[in-house]
Amino acid sequence: MVRAKLVYRSKLFYPDGAIREMVIWQLPIKAPDRHHGLKYRLYYGNAKGKCLVRYDNESGKGDHKHIAGKEELYRFITVEKLVEDFQKDIDRLRRSK
């Protein structure tokens, strides 16, 4: 059995204790709900461990994001755009504090 290959992992701690973690895997085969051949989890949470922003594509749900407790579909274009959109959502939340 061929397993997913880790292609990127990053963890950043903000001065206020918040955490941003991004993990992306290359799948051995594409699936209907992962047409781009990637599995990913991008997480941002506060110092107390509460998830504030998460982008992921768990099996059966496809690409989607969670922001402040609300889930919505996400249109995946490229990895670069995914990371850019994720960071924009984090920046928006951090500015609104």
C-alpha cells in the first residue's frame, strides 16, 4: 500500500501564544473529493487551543474552511492560493481583536 507523502509542514507561534500550523500531503492517487491529489490541514488557534481558522479537505467533505465556528466550501485553485487565503483570514481575525 502506497501512503501519502508529506510535502510541507510548518508551525508558527505568535507572540500572543496563538499557533498557525500547516500540513500538506501528496496522495498516491487522486480522489473525486480531492481532485488536486492533496490532503491538507491548515490550522490557526488561540493560546487556549480554540480553533479560529481551519482549512481542510477530510475525506467525503472535500475542500472547505472553518472560520469562527462556521463551515463553508472552499474552492481550491493552487497551494499558493490556499496558503494566501488562509493567511488573509488569520490576518483579518488578528486585526479585529
